[in-house]
Amino acid sequence: MHHVSDLNSKKAWTELGDKDKRMLEGGGIKEDDWTILQQVDRTEALGGERLITNKDIFNIPDDQILQHHSFNPDGFTPAQLADEAFKLKEQLANKYMNYIYTETNAAVLEVGARETSLMSIGTEKGTIGNELLRFFWQFKQFPFAMLTRMWYRGMAQGTPQAKFIYLAKLFAYTTLMGGIVAQIQNITKGQDLDDPTTMDFFLKSIVKGGSASFLADAVSATADPTDRSFKDWIIPAAFKDVGNVATMVSGAGQHYLDERESSYGAEAVNTIKNNTPFQNVWYTRLVFDRIVIAELQDMFDEGYRDRKQYRLETQHNQGFWWDLDNESIEIPKINSTN
């Protein structure tokens, strides 16, 4: 809103750049709309900036907007003219606010009606199929919105070259930010930094950054040192702990534990941890995990922490700057690929 109001106050339609015109026209705002918006009496914001608001558009004098649209008043009563003026204001306000909301939701992603409709796959709300789909998409809505919103915008660019440049920039910037996020997550988990020169780190950066974020859970689950698998991406989050408990009380429980070098007690602690509110907040997770969870795991299964750290170090080349046994805290270093 700030950008559009400022641009509208300074430039006529013919002075706008091609990108600005294309963005405005994509939201339904044409030259006539731009011209009448320049005549609006604006609201003064707290910082002194004068913004065009929805209320300002409806405050345009009836005569002014009718004249702007070359409306012939002959044969109309005053009440009918007021109705026609209101319709024109409403159309302009809808175009303007639709553009503002669309651009806002593109910058700060929200799951919109289009994404919700696509994720429901035509199922009726409240049915068993719809509820199962909602469970499946429980923590996948944001990356799906990322794909639909950004990729649609990329494909809407005017030329093949513009499409390529838009998508290439999206891929590059999100991959860079994804790499930074991946390293920060390592630190907040007490782990050493990943080697940024490896293909594994490059792929992790892609899925963490959002350019391929919808595949993040699927890719990471197939190579996860915490023993997740592809089924953990398919099974809805709400069902995972139920499935784990069912496995523990069934005949498959011991085989499951042997593969993980774990025990019933340690897995019970993990289940409780996964369902503890706020345990995954980044600035408290590491301290809570080392001082509370790790101690509980060792209490129920002596030697569990040592076995887990040894397995992660030998099988997954994962070092720790804060050991699981709380005996060593060092400066984080880059994991060796040797």
C-alpha cells in the first residue's frame, strides 16, 4: 500500500515502467483506474505518509467519478445516480484492495483459497476423505503455497527469458538462505556444521530454502540420522505417534528397537518429548534436549546416548559440538567428509 500510494502520487500512467504496469494490470488496475486514484483525498498515516485506503475511494464525490467514466446522467434520478456512483467506487476499491492483498500475500506467504481448493482435490468438507487430506497436508501447506504462488508468478512473466531469469533468481536466493538456515539448525541442535562443499549440503540447502520446499520432508526423511523414512512423509503428523505406540505394543516392537539400538523406555521418552508444547523452540531446544531429555533417556536406558552418538558419528558422519552425554562442549567445527 505504501509503495502503490507513493508511486501513484508521483507518476502518471505513461511514466510507469513496464514491470509496474504489468503488475498493476495483473491486478485489474488500468490507466483509467490509476488516473482516478491520483485524484483521491488520501489518509495521512502516523509517519506523515499519505496513503490510499478503501475508505478514501468511497469518499470520492459521486459527480467526480461519474464524470471520469463519462457517465450520461440523463434520465436518472439522484438516487439512481448515487447507486451508479457507488457501483463504480466499489469496482475500483475491489480492484485496488485485491491488488494490495495479492502482493502482500506473495511477499508474506499465506495459504489462500486457490491452494486450499487444490489440496482438497474436490472432496467435500467434513467427509472422511477430506479430513484425511487435511491431515496429510497438515504441515505441508506453506511449501505448497510457496510452489503455487511463486511458480505461477514466474510463469506469468512476459517472455521465456523473463521466466527463466525470475525462476533462476528464486532458486539461487532461496538456496542461499536455505544453506544458512541448515547451518543455524545444526548449531541449535548441538551438531557441528555441514561441509558446504558437498552435494548433500547443496541438496539440503535447496529443500530448506523453499525453491523445492515441498520435497523437503520427503528428501530428508530418506536420509535422516534420526531413522525416519519415506513413510514419515506420507503418514500425517497426527498419526505418527499413534503408529509408534502401536509398533511398540505389537510383535514388531522388538525388531524396531533392535534396528535403532533403542529400548522401550527411550522411545517412550521420545514420544513424550515430541508431544511436549514449546520443546522445539529454537532458543531453548538444545538446553531442554541435553539437560532434560538426554538425562531421561539415559535413566530409562543406560548407555543410550553413547550408542546413539557413536552411530551418528560412524554411520552419518555427524559430529557434535555439544556431546549427547553432556561431557564435552566445544566450538562448532565443519564436519569432515573423510
